[in-house]
Amino acid sequence: MSDIKVRAKLEGNETVVKCLMNHPMETGLRKDSKTNELVPAHFIQEVICKWKDQVVLTAAWSGGVSKNPYLSFKFIGGAVGDPVEVSWKDNKGESQTETSQIA
């Protein structure tokens, strides 16, 4: 159903991480145009990003984030070849994790 595309690049002493998460991100407030019934809420609630098993970013999201969210952030440190892991959990208990190496 969902996947995460992660790219991490070392720029000086900062690591720039960019990720695209494939997820419907339904608020629970939109009506289906065919049935006129509310589409059930289905959105990412928590995003955790790690560098070498050290948490460098935690985000709490809600239904107000757009479909297929894009996330970009920087952190100090990292070296070429180090692993960067991005994970999310949604309100239906589903989760996804992807790991990439710093380029």
C-alpha cells in the first residue's frame, strides 16, 4: 500500500534528508462523491527519523497533512555511508520503515 522514498546527502557538516511518503492521509471529513458518505480517517500520526539508531527527528502529525507528504530536514553530523532510517505509524496501526545511506 505505502512506501517511503528516502535520500540523505552530506553537505558540509550537515546531513540533508528528504523523504516522500506514499499515504492517502484522509482526514475523515471528506465525503465520497459517489456514495456521499464520509471517507474514514486514515493518516500518519508519528514520524521518527534515526541516524545510526539515534533519533534525530520526531514529528506528530494529524489529518491536516496532505496526501503523499514530503518531509525535508537537516541535522548536524553524519558521514557518507551512514544509515538514515525513516519510520511512520498511522491511526489504523499500520507502519512503514525505510533505510537509506548518506551519499
